[in-house]
Amino acid sequence: MPLDSQTLIEKIKALPPERLGEVEDFVDFLNAKTGRRIAMDRLLAIAPALESVGAPSLTEGAILAEVEAVRAARRAREGRSGGGATGS
């Protein structure tokens, strides 16, 4: 069922003030998720060009593994331990 923006705004306005932070966090999460998907799609779109010049195959799994390795190295440099998605 489609929901227009005004209806959504009215529903948000009806929430108790202490719940607004949760709504904002969720909206931020959705925006970040969309941004990551767009970046992944752009990266995968260039995969054929990379392969044509002899670069190894680029899979989503390989990209995700590389991203996680970079995040782990960053956490180690910053003195943090980490075990799950941090959104960074």
C-alpha cells in the first residue's frame, strides 16, 4: 500500500518525543544502506572493463571481504575491537 509523504509526516508527529530518535536512526540506516547499494552497483558495473584488462574477477563477495578487511584494519589502528556491522 503506497504511503504519501504527508501521511508519513503525520504519523511521525503523532509519536512520543522519545521515539523520534529511533525514527531518525532508522531513516539514517535506510539512507546508508541505499548509498552502499548504489556504490556496490557502480563498482560491479565496471567489472567487465576490469576483467578485459586482465584484472581478476570482481564478485560482490570479494568486494565485501575487502571492505571488511579494511574496516578491521581501521578498527585495529584506532584501538577498537569489532565484531559486527558498524556502518562505517
